[in-house]
Amino acid sequence: MSDPEPDPAFRERLMREVSQDDRDRVQRAQGKQLDAIGRKYDVFRTGVPLPGFDGFKDDITGDEA
């Protein structure tokens, strides 16, 4: 398996998908926080959800993923 996508690359890709309301949060987020915001928009570092991902309540965004 290749190395995970680094935060700056993932952030850039995620910025194309998020609403205007979440842009500031994406700019400040790092690591797991960035992943949580990505899940809200169905954007993953791997390009697809990993096997076993079935959605869950996200403590950071407060939304169903």
C-alpha cells in the first residue's frame, strides 16, 4: 500500500468539494480533523472509503457521515 496522501494535498482536493461555510475549518484542520470533514463530503484520502466503513456519528463535525 502506498503512503497516505499528506494533509496539504488532501486539503487542496477537499477544498474543491466543501461548502463555503466549511472552507475556514478545512484551512485550519489537520490529520484526523481533516479526515472527519472529508467524510462529511464523501472525500477520502484513499479516494474511496476503506473496507468496513459503514458510516458513523462523527464527534468533530456532528454530522452523519
